[in-house]
Amino acid sequence: MLVVEDVVLVRMVVAAYLREGGFQVVEASGADEAIRVLGATHVDVVFSDVRMPGTDGHGLADWIRQNKPKVKIVLGSGVESEIRDETVVRKPYDQGELLRRIRTVLTSDR
């Protein structure tokens, strides 16, 4: 699993939540780093913040769909207007809800 979040403390907390939930986690600070990780590491699911400097989470999700179509995507946002069709977890993150949403996406056909 890849966690993409530009705010270091948020990324650390989310990664800790997911590790406690049994996931092996790789971290990236933005979309460019995430794309490099995806090129070098097998990842089943990406959890990304929407609002980041440079390419945002929606742009990263578009890149993943075009270049790594088997990788599942979950986005996180605290801004209602940024929510599109992707599975979105609302900020502030609840550990149980975050784990449920990611497990659901991993078992879905989408």
C-alpha cells in the first residue's frame, strides 16, 4: 500500500493506522514521488490526499488509471468540492473508517 500525503505528520499518522491494520506501507510526499514508487514497487492500493502541491490527488488517480490500471485508488479530502467519483475518505480520518474503506476497495472489482 502506498500513502501519498504532503503533510509529514498526517502521513505518519495515516501510515501508522494502516500498519496497525496489517498493511505494509510505503510513503510518498507527493504525486511525483508516488509515480517513482509505483514504477519500482508492487502496490495494490494507493491512498492519497487530494490537495497537494504540484499534481493533486485527482491528477495522480488519473495517472494511475492510465498507467497502472490494476492499482486501486482511495482519496482523502476535507473539502467537499474536491470530491469526485473516486472512493473518498473524509478528513479528519477515523482509523476504523479508513481501514474499512481500503479493505472494501481491495475486494471490489473496480
